[in-house]
Amino acid sequence: MLFSRGFSRIARNLRGSSNGCRWFLYSRDQNHHFLLLHNYQSPRGSTDTVLRSLIFSKALPALHSTRRQVHHQSSSIVEDQLDPFSLVADELSHIAHRLQAMVAAEVPKLASVAEYFFKMGVEGKRFRPTILLLMSTAVNVPIPGSPPTNELGGTLTTKLRSRQQSIAEITEMIHVASLLHDDVLDDADTRRGIGSLNSIMGNKLAVLAGDLLLSRACVALASLKNTEVVSLIAKVVEHLVTGETMQMTSTSDQRCSMEYYMEKTYYKTASLISSSCKAIALLAGQTAEVSTLAFEYGKNLGLAYQLIDDVLDFTGTSASLGKGSLSDISQGIVTAPFLFAMEEFPQLRAVVDEGFDNSANVDLALEYLEKSRGIQRTKELAMKHANLAAAAIDSLPESNDEEVRKSRRALVDLTRIVFTRTK
């Protein structure tokens, strides 16, 4: 009941129309339900093809188009734009130092390799820890039927905050481990604008460094002594492996399927942040409703992030992205812009099936992409997911606490930052 009320609360915040779309459910297995998005009318008035935008959930009721257009309209929650990263800057610095200490190993060479991405100036803005620290404050609301806890800053709250910081550290270690392993699989030369670890230290040390980070994450996770959280985060590691395997072993039909692509994207990108957001709420002892809303925020923000990444692979530069431009197509990975372009130009499918080993095919595929609305439609889909993430925050139980409200505004601002980023 609490679970369904969480989504009825979102539904109340999803009103109006968005490009003539509606949402509905179908079940793929007993564990997950998928939301599919159908576009009914194109600008020319013809029936559009199925968009098949996959959103994972359990027992998720139908949602309508979002009322909150966070990138075009204001709302009661977005009063003033905040710098989300500055709100948790002190904690981020503390986490950065703890991470460097946690990856220390008996073998100095392995420790120095694992530290590579945690050094200042290399780790970026710590996007995921920022989300999780803000979520920790955002869900700091009274729990119905529970006795009052100590005031903010009391012993209980300090202990809880420390445990939630551990989730941020665990999440970052899992994330970086996945990057190290992905770079080996992709034979990448760069990462975040610098030489990739495998290109500098070799594949074997890069794999072992990733393994070290995962082992440290497991130890930290076990120390929380929360079975539900341990199971939730452990499942994420399985999802990361599943997503990478899906990418490596896909058939031609699967590579050209939007549903398959979004499922893979959830596993590879959105599962980690969505489950970590839920873990933050679970550690706080929050209701199933609030935990689900936290999960929905992370899931949709993660999907929006990856969709914009797909766009930037074509529109950004190697310097701004921290990776080679057109890196996906060079590896034969078909992303959302191409999938949308294929709906307009079915002949692009033959080019994709032939592969991108020769420059002529790359040029031809890019010509089709330029003529299509593939980039624009990918941005529109990213916006829909960003709006769903913002709606989840807007659906959290009301609070008069200024810190809670400020953190929620910052989480909504992050949806704008994800959508408008250029790197």
C-alpha cells in the first residue's frame, strides 16, 4: 500500500501533456515491470513508431506526462538555483580523503594504481556522492508512527549521517571499479581527459585495481550490518556485469532495439545511483513510499545522464568530454540518436549491420543522423526522464526544515545540470 501511494503521489505531480505521449505498463517477468512510451502523432500527423522507452520498476502504476517541465518552467520547489556541489563541499572533501585511505593496500604498486582516479583534479565533481549526500538530507523527515529522534546534530543523527556517507563512498568505489574494467574491455586510451589506467599501467594491473576497489566496497558494505542494503547494492554489481555482457553479446536485432538499449542502459548506468539513493532512505528507516521515490529519482536521473552522454558523443569534443569524440560509434555501439534516426531512415539499418570498421560507413551513418531528428528526440527523451526525477523529489513528504528544502531544490537543479551539460 505504501509502495503504491508513492507512485500515486508522483502521478499527482505528472499532469498535462508532453508531445502527445502516454505511459502504460507491460510485464516482462515477475520481478520487473517496464514502462513503455508511445508517441502517437508526429509533427506531420502520421502515426509515429513505438518509442519503447524502458523504465524499470516493481508494481509501478501508469504515469501521465509530467507537469513539471524543469527546464522550461518554474515550480514551487525551484525557488532559486543553487550550486548543489557547494552545499556538500565539506563532506565531499572528507569523503575524498576517506576514499584514498580506504584503497591503501599492502602492495604499494596496487595501491598507487587504485588511487589513480581518486587524486584531486582527476576525480571530477564527484557527481554520485553529491547526489547521495543531498538525498540524505532530503529524506530527513519524520517517519509516521515512529518516536521522535534526536535533533539534527545529535548522536543518532551523526551516526546515521556517517552511515549514509559510507553509501556515497561505496558507490564511488563501485563506479570507479566499473570504469577501470570497462576501459580494459573497450581498450580505451583516455578517461576523464587523461590517459586511461590500462593504457598507462597495463590491463592486468587495471583489472586488479578494479578488483581491489570492489573488495573494499564489499567490506564497507558489510560493516553497515543492514541485510536489505547489502542485498540491494550487491545486486548492482550483478547489473553492471549484465549490462556489459548485453553490450558485448547483442545480436543485430538487439543492437537496433530501443527497448534492449534502455534495459542495458539501466543496468550499466542507472542501477547504481538508483539503488544507492534507495539505500540512503532505507538506512534512515524511511517508509517504502519514500524509499521508492528516492529510487525513482536516481533511476530517471541516471537514464537522463546517459542519454545526454549519447548526444554529446556526437556534438561534444574530445577535450570537453574527457574521451574521444564518436567513441561509441567507433566501437560499433548503437546508441539512442542512431536508433531514432533508423526509425526515419530504415536504410541506416544496413549500414549499422555492416559495421563501422571503414570510414565510409561512419560518414554515411553520420549523414543519416544529421538529416534525422535523432539528436533532438534523444534530448526530448532525456528531458522526460529528468522531469520524472524532479517529480519524484516534488512528491516527497512535505517538510518545513530549511536544510531539507534546500537539498531538495538542489536535487531538482541537478536534473537541469544533467540535461544542459556539455561535458
